[in-house]
Amino acid sequence: MADPGDATWERLPLPGADVRCAWSWLPREDADALFENLSQEIPWERHRLRMFGRELDAPRLSCWIGDPDAVYVYSRTRFEPRPWTPSLHALRERVERSCGARFNSVLANLYRDGADSMGWHSDDEPELGSQPIIASLSLGATRRFRLRRRLPRGIRATPADTLDVQLAHGSLLCMSGATQHLYQHDLPRSAAVTKPRINLTFRLIHVPAERQP
């Protein structure tokens, strides 16, 4: 696999945020091979999430992977990490080098086609710290990714508050600084998308002192 440590970044125009994208972080041949390996290695499952007072199936397949103590609570559901797969273990070092950050976990999502999606949210859970760095690698079908400014309750976002980007096969997006406090992001449904996409969001879970070795 080629070494993408010297990434070429483009900063996205989001006031107050720090969002960068390396549009061709992985060469196509490497991205193709990684997609196939991860499709087989990752034990995909349908997560149950608590939303609006009831449990619902997430509209995608997922797997939480990481170091043994990287426990994550999302949508009031506790996720114990599965072990790193061979491909993800090797990939983590490359992502860390490109982003200048350390990661101890990754959320893998499989969007089987355009009917699978992710709703508006921010990655601002306490375990991620006050200014989390989230590295998001896209493999497979190109999907529309949106970021919008977080506004006071009751005020609707306008098109001017939202930025659309197309995340293609092999692209790496890095969100850091105040991004999660100022913005939300989503991955909307698309009837035009018929092929699968794997998304890997690398994170650093801050382990409480009582759980540290």
C-alpha cells in the first residue's frame, strides 16, 4: 500500500471550525483493496439506538472497534469495542500520521446503498473531550455529506448555513477544534446511489483514570 502520510489538505469554508479534506488520500487501487478486505473482516451488525423515547434500528450496519478500554456511549447505548482487524490496525497508524493525532477506536459504518443514512448530529459525547479530532475515511460509493451551523432552538437553518461536499472513494476528512460545538453533520438518503459505502471515523476515547492500567 502506498504511504499517504504526506496528505494534501483543503480547508473547508466553515467559520470557527477546523475541517480539512484530502480528496485523494488513498490511491484507487489501495482504496479498492481496503474496501474488499474490510467488507470481509468487519463483523457488521445492526445497532439498536434509543431515540425519541424508543429503541429503533439504525439505518445502516455498523461496528465499534478499538482498544479494550475504549468504551463509547452513543444515543444512550453503551458500546464495548471489538478487537482491531488486521487491516484497521495497519490503517490506524497512517491516519494518525496524516492527521497529527492519536486514535484508540474507530466506528465503522456500512451504507449498503442510498437508502441507508445518518441523521443530523454532532460528535460531542463527553468521552471525546472538549475539542475532539474525528478522522473520517470514505470507501466505495461517493456520498453527499453536509455540515450546518448549530442554531438556537426554534431557528431553522437556511441554505447559507449548510455546506455540501461529495466524499469520494479514498477521501479523508478531518474535523477538529470547535467543529463539533459549532456544527452538525449528516449523510442524507439518495435514490441515485445504488452501491455500498464504508465509512471509518477514527476517534480518541478519553479513558477515566479508574479504568487506566
